[in-house]
Amino acid sequence: MAVFILTATLLVGLAPVLSTYAEDGSHCQWKSNSKNISYTDLSAYFGEYEGSFVLYDLKNGAWNIHNRDQATLRVAPNSTYKIYDALFGLEEGVISPDHSLIAWNGNVYPFEAWNTDQTLESAMSASVNWYFQSVDEQLGAASVQSYLQKIEYGNQNMGRDFPTYWMESSLEISPVEQVELLIKLHNNSFGFSPEHINAVKNSIRLSSSGAGTFYGKTGTGRVDGRDVNGWFIGYIETGDNTYFLPQILKPVTVPTEAAQRKSPCPYCLI
């Protein structure tokens, strides 16, 4: 619960950046094998925002969910998808743990950190879209689609917006599905190279102390100049347990024009 409060406070504080999603998504058919599911009303922590928070206790197989309806609603993953895009690139040899440098393409972006050569670590930290789009282009659409199906990522729908399918486009995923994928990443249930799994984990490590290690990735999308999708997904490893905690926020009132229209944004950031 302490973990939730800290994370919720952080995200509500970042609400102007991490905000909304259009209410046109579909719900996943979530069938948890666990009978240890509890529901908690944490709306007081969200202030003027709606959304969902999911906490999964790996050791005890226990779920704690705020707002089940939103927890099963699929929305665009935006930059949280970069975790898996990086993994696909590593598996196919587009990048490697020791050689992940991709040269800057020379295009000038509105974020200074993007206007230079990038490694996996720097690109993940600054959420550099062009880096992961370059990985996608080298992988090819067919390979990406195969991996989406292999790991069962959300609705597995790339649509026709390659390589912007993960930025307020056709690919969508729900908070509970984010948890299930993070568990598979943590345990390497994908059967991928352990070296590649570790490289991705290292790229999303936010902090480490005697209390544990915190991993995570934010994801924000924009439609018509408005924030339309605000994620934080991650997990905390302690000495004897791991806790997974995705959260998504949206304002109580979603602008009609933004809710009705989706268009990929080249600068869907954090």
C-alpha cells in the first residue's frame, strides 16, 4: 500500500504530462487464475483524475485493483511498449547488449536529448522515439507481428501504421495485461536470451538501494495537441518479493474532439 501511495502521488503530481486516454478502447477478457483478488477504492488519491492502479504481489499471488473497469480497458501503450520493442531488437540482433548504438538520423527534434546518437540505455531514459522506430524498421513488420503474437501483447494489432502502431494507433493493452507481461519479463517466461532480458531490465532501472530495486517506464501520447494517454508501469524487487504496479490516469472530462479522433503523434514522449 505504501508503494501505491508513493506511486500515485508521483503520477498525480505529473498529471499535466501523464494524463488521458480516449474512451474508445475495448476491454480485454481477463481471466486471472488467482482467487486472491481484492478491490480498493483509491479515488481520493487521483484528485480530479480517473484511472486505474493495479498492484500484484508475486510471492503471495495477490492482486489489489483500483477501478476494475479501467484495469481491463485496452488503450495505446505509447512509450511503455519500448520495453518489448527493445527486447525484439536484441533477440533479432538488430542491437546487442554491448553494441546498441544507433546513429542520430540528423532530423532536429523538439527534445534536445533526442538530437544525438543513442544507446539502448540513453534511448530508454530519454524515451527517444526515432531509436525504437529504427529498430522496428530493421526488424520489419512481419517480424514484429510475429513477436507480438509470441508474447501475446495486448490486442496484437499493428494495423497499417508501421512503425507508429504503438503511438495512439492500433496497438492497445490494458493495465492487467501490462502486469502479466511484466511478470513474464521478470521470470523470462518468453524463453528469450537471459542476456537480452537483463539488458532490457538494466535499461529501465530507475533506482536501487538497500530496500530494493525499482524498475519502470512511463508512456504518454498526444492527439491534436492534447495529452491522451498517461502510463507508468514497473515493479519493485525487494529482498524476498517483487511487486508489480502499472497505473494509468485520465481527467474526469475528456475533450470530445480528442476522444473522437486518433492520429499518430511523432513526439509521443515520456
